[in-house]
Amino acid sequence: MKVKLLVLLSALALQVASAREFRDFTNQEGKKIHGELLDLSEGKVRIRTKGKVFFIPVDQLSEADQTWLNEWDLKRKGEEDKLYYKELVFEDDFSAEAFGELWKHYKSESLLADGVMVGKTVDIKVHPGCDSVRFEGRRDMEVSVKFKFAGPEAKSFNVWFDDYQYKGSQAGHIVSVSVSPKRVSIRDAKTGSDKWEIYNKRKSPEGLDDATKELLKTKSAVLPIDFEKNKDEWHELLIRTKADKLIVKIDGEEVGGFQSEGVAHMTKSLVSLTTTINDVHYDDLVIRAASNEGLEEKTAEEK
């Protein structure tokens, strides 16, 4: 029994020792200090060296050390996904007096007021108001946006991931996430409802055949939620795509996920907020992406 206890204590000691972090830290004047990293909080790193503990403001350290500390902090918090979507593609806190030049609008009368974007639709019978941003295409994307349903006409909104150069689906639609106070609906539009072959069938007098109807059941998902009572309060939506998988979080809680081949489209190059009908408010839109480097080349269909 004593032998087993000693073995267990030795193993624990090795784990603790291996978990300790030692590093040569460099300040912005080039002076180095070798020490053990103890903690990082409130913009200061706590380091032990030569038996003494020092508190050093992170912004006094080299850029490389600041990057390393940020990654270390995210890993210890279990937030590695933030390292994956490390490229900031676009952000807007809607504090400007007018939309920036990257914004495009279709059937939209959306406006900026009091530091938020107020979603407005010209004519819902024609098309919901669409406000979009274009960028260089990526496969794996992260979109976060704050929202609230601020008026009686505010029913739902969509976050669309599209490829404006893709010709295989109606309007280059790839995947959509629709949010209402009762549900989140996810749709693979590229290989489902907006694929030209299927889209044209839906519009034809004959309509969809049974085989296509069965196929479409695999191309969407509905996730129940419920914030009807506080729909006019601010909430935060987070969407992440990685390969053929997509997950949705609201207010930090995972609502659910969806897997379909269209989600893995290599060059999603447009994100839009589509408002049904009016007065969905948006704030703090952030679009991030993972690099396409090392991923497979586009298929012939995508080119």
C-alpha cells in the first residue's frame, strides 16, 4: 500500500512540475528576465525569478511575449477556438454616423441610430432587407453579433454565409442561420434548397419530387430556444463553421450544431444580416476567420 501511495504521489509531482511554465520574457527595451509564470490578471503578469515575485504590466513586454501570453491565457481557460479564428476580417460597433464603404445593401432601409444598426426592410413581399459585407473567401468562419427584437414587426433575422462568385446556387447562397425568439434554424443552401437544380424544381409547376423532399430533410435543422419574454433585451449570437460543421451559441450557451457538406464551402466571401420585417437592432458585429492555408484546394464545382 505504501509503495502504491509513493508511486501515486510521484506521478502527481511530475504532473505539477510538467505544468509549470518557464520562459525568457523580454521588455520593450530588450531587457530579458527568466522566470516562472505564475498568473496573468488585470493586465499584469506575475513572474517568480530568483525566489522573488514580480508583477509586470503586459503592455511593457515585447509583442512576441504579449502574443504568447494571450495564447497561454486562452488555453488555460479552455478557449482554444479563439486561437483558431485568429484573423479579424471585419468589425463594426455602429458608432459612426454613416455605414462604411464595405457595407452593401439590398432591399434595405436599415439605418444607424444611437450606436446601433436598426434593421429595416423596403418590402417584405419582395425580399427581406439585406445588409452585407464582402471579403476574401474563407472556409472556417466565426461571426458574433449582439441583437434584440426592438419592435412589434421584429420577427426574426438571418445570418447568411455566401460566396458572391459562386454560380452553383441561387445568389451564391451557402449556409444560413435564422434566429427568432422561439427557434434557431440552420440551412445548407448550397447543396439543399438553393442549389439551382432544387431551386428550379421548387419554382416549377410540378414542384419537388419525393426523393428531393427526403434529401432536403437532411439539409436543415431546427433548434428550439425561448427568450420570448425578454426578446427586447440585448442578446449575443455566436456562429462558428469548421469544415462541414456549424455550431450556434446564444449568450454564451451552446444551442446546438449542424453538419452538412455545403458548410465546408472553401470560399465563403460574404456575410449578411437579413431582417424580417423591421426593427431588429444589431451591435458589435465581428467577423473572424481561420486561414485557408493547408486546406484542400477548391473543388471544380466551387471554382
